[in-house]
Amino acid sequence: MKTKLILITLLVFFTYIKSFAQVKEINISVDGFTCSLCAKGVEGQFKALDFVSKVRTNLEAASFDLWFKPGNQIKIEKIRSAVDDGGFSVGAINVDAEGTLVNSAGNYSLKTGNSPDLRLINVESSFNDGDRVTIKGSLTSSYSVSVSSIKKI
Amino acid sequence: MKHIKKTVLIAALMFIFSPLEIFSQELFINSEVASSEAKNRKIISLFINGNKDIFNYTSYLGFMYGVTGKFTSMNKIYFSNKAGEQLGDIDIGTNYRFFSNDKKKFHLRMSAFGHLMIPMKPKNTTDSSDFAGKLLGDQYRQENFSLYGGYVLTILNNKFATNIDVSYNYNIPKGIFRYGNYVKGGVSFGYLVLPRKYISYKDVNLNVYLETKGYYYNANQINGNVLQNSGGKKLEIMLETQLIFFSSILFETGYVKSFADKNLNIQKDIFFTSIKYLFF
């Protein structure tokens, strides 16, 4: 009975760790976007991506919120290509992610579990290697994030 | 002339009073556009020329497909209501967007387009009298193959869109009759009236358009001999409305007023209606 309890506890713990570390949401604004038909075309491209679970379109802001399927790797290049395939151009991409901080000689990155490591820019030196954090920021290149907010969990 | 002045004035007023926070649309009905369709998007369309007195091939069934986000395939089968000659030309066309300057709710885009018109019922005309004043696109299209291509520039600024296109049409006779090649150019404007503010895909859109097309036709020929009283200039002015339902169904109606050289003898006005369905 004790062994079973320990096993269940460990399972729950590791499941929690896995679900904790992830890119939770991406908000992408699209330029040249002009009408609801155009938005629908872009939305259709996002929905066709195998790692996207849900898309929410903000027609007035010309932006899309993307959520992701657990266990799938997010590929930023494919998100960019989806906008091109929809016939428009990528504006800003904002990321909301949780994960474990890695400090390599003052260069911070974030291990998320569902994307390649995110290189973080503008992180205060008060954070330590191994800290679990939640970050918000904008992508400056494929996997580099200019951090606007970072919090320890 | 009075009519044109009034139309230009209305378009100018619409531009001046357009609020800046609303989207624009450039889904021009009778012009090539610089924007392309989304990849894998399919569109079917039915365009009906509503003037029963005119026998021509301007009614068509169309099929568009987004090959990539920049490359669109556009195809049409023309038809008429004349007994025994229901099937007109087949138009195989493409549009490639080669320049984009996209910003928030703004774009400036350029595309190149090309079309091949294949006649389905070629005739071997020998009587020149019927064809002296005729223009390609108005009657008896099936006499010639046509190749035409050109460029289009679209500028979108919030709720107002401007379209400028220029093209050249080259005809290849199937028989001895050859329509004059022609140059075509157009300036068109589009304006989004509704919705004032987007909430969902279910919002009904109302767009209005003013499209203009100018043509310069070379003279027609039979056996290489130029036919007198053929060729000349034509101007078409189109006023159109477009309703969009569920961001998938487009219902369009319009009125086309033509002004042509006396030589061409084709001052015909046309009412048309069109319906399009987008598969996603």
C-alpha cells in the first residue's frame, strides 16, 4: 500500500513538473491584415499546425492567440510560415512561458519542455540557475525572447 | 460627364470622412488584386451578366485556389444564354504577388498576373462586315485565343483601398479573323461601410466599390487585312456593392456603364450579380 502511494505521489509530481514547464501561449499580430476573410485564411493555416490545440482570433486587433497540444514541440518557424501561407506578414510575437532558468555565465535561457530552449534577454542578475519562473516577452528572433516580465514561482 | 463628376465626388467624400480605426477591404469584383488567396483556400464563384439583350460571354463560373500564400490559380468557364452556344471560353489564370509592404492595417502590394483564354467553339469567319466594330470580350470570343498579362498595385489604408492595374492582351486567331490586341488600365476604389467595428466572423460586411477600366483596341483584321471602322477606345465605370456573410459567402451586385468610340458601337450598360463561396 505504501509503495503504491509513493508511486502515485511521484507520478503526480513528475506530471506536474512536465506540465509546469512549457510555452503556454503565443500571441501573434499580423500585418497587412485587412478583413475577416483574410483573418479566416490565416486562422486556417494556424489550425493546420500539428502542435496547435486552439486558436483565438481578435479581428479588431488583427492578432491571434495560440495554445498548444501537450507533448508536442512548438516550432516558431512553422508559425511564421503559417502567416506567410495565409498571405500576410508577421508583426510582433509575444510569448507566455513557464520553465526552469539556466544561467550560463550571465546568459539566461529557459527550459520549457515543449520548445527548444528560449534565450532570454533583459533578465535581472538576481535570478539563479535552476529557478522556476514564468516569463512574458516578445520574440526577437526564432527562440530569443526580450523579457518584459519575469517572476519566480 | 455629370454622372462621373458626382461619382468622383462621392468617392472623395467617403475617403475624407473615413475613420481610421477600422479595417479596409480590397476584394475588388472586376479587377485583378495584388493580394493573393491563403494557401489551400478554394473559392467557387458564379458571375451572371443580367442584361438579357446582350449576347456575350461575360457570365462565368469561376474557381480559385491558393497554391501558396503568394501564388493564386484563377480559372473561369464563360457561358451565355444563346441556344447552341452556351459554352464560351475557358480562362486559365495565375496571380503572383512579388512585392509586399505590410504594416498594421495597411499594405502596399504588387502582383503580376497572366491569363490564357481558350476558345471552345472556334468559327471560321469570312464575312468581315459583322466584325468591323466588334471588341474582344463583347461578342464571339471563340474566334481567338488570347494571352493577357499585366501588373497590379493595391494600397490599403484602414477602410479605404485603391487598386491600379495595367495589362496587355495579345490575340491569336483560330481562323482568319483576328481581334485587335489591346491595352487595358484601371483605377479602382473600395470602401468598407459595415461593420463599424469587428466583433466576430459572423459580422455582415458591406463594401462599396467604384471601378474604372480604360481600353485601347487596335483594329481587327481578316487575313491580315485591317478592317476599317474597328478599334478604338472604351471606358467602363462600375458601381458595385458587396455583402459578405459568415466571412465565407460574398454576394455582389453592380452596374457597368460603358463609354466607347462611335467606331466601336458598343455603348451597353450591364447589371450583374455574383455569388462566391470560400471553403475556409
